[in-house]
Amino acid sequence: MLYLCKDAKVMLTVNLWSAIGFCNGSTGSVVDFIYQDNQRSPDLPIAVVVHFDNYTGPPLSQDLPSCVPICPITTAQLPNGIHERQQLPFKLSWAITIHKSQGLTLPNAWINIGEN
């Protein structure tokens, strides 16, 4: 289970739209949640509005430039029968490993190399 709040740092875990940079590893900040009528947390939202620094596509609205609604995706496992689950395609990313950061262009980074 993933607990989110506004301003949480998140990272995409799938390639949503590679042509505009929404790839596995893209990071952003949660701005808002969109729920169906008569639903609220802890229900799964229709979408989570995420601000991506490098997004250059059309704005969600004039008040939310560089923001994109990310909807839950359905994944299926078929080997032992049909099993489906619906989940948001990101995880928390307040920090990432050096392996995940390979190939990323970052404006700045903080690296803890220990005391030795």
C-alpha cells in the first residue's frame, strides 16, 4: 500500500509516454487528488495530479502549469489464472539509489559517501 499526501515526491514506475519524457524514473511532486463523487481517501482516486519540472506539454489548467493527472493502471497476471489489480504507477522517491540515478540529468544532487 502506498500512502500519499500533497507535496510528496513520487517517481513513475512505468513508461507512460516516452515521447514527452514520462518514463520509468521520472520524478515529480503530488499537487492534488481527484476522486469520484461520494468517495475520498482511502479510496483509490480517479487520478493524482503531479507536477513534473521537465514537462513542457499543455497545462492541465492555467493555475496548474507543468501538472499532469496520473490515473491508476490495471495490471494482469495470467500464468495461474486471471488476476488483476489496479494501482497508481509510481512510488515515493524522496531519495533514489545510485543505480536508479544512472542516466538521469539532475540540476543538483546530494551524495553521502560516508565517513571513510
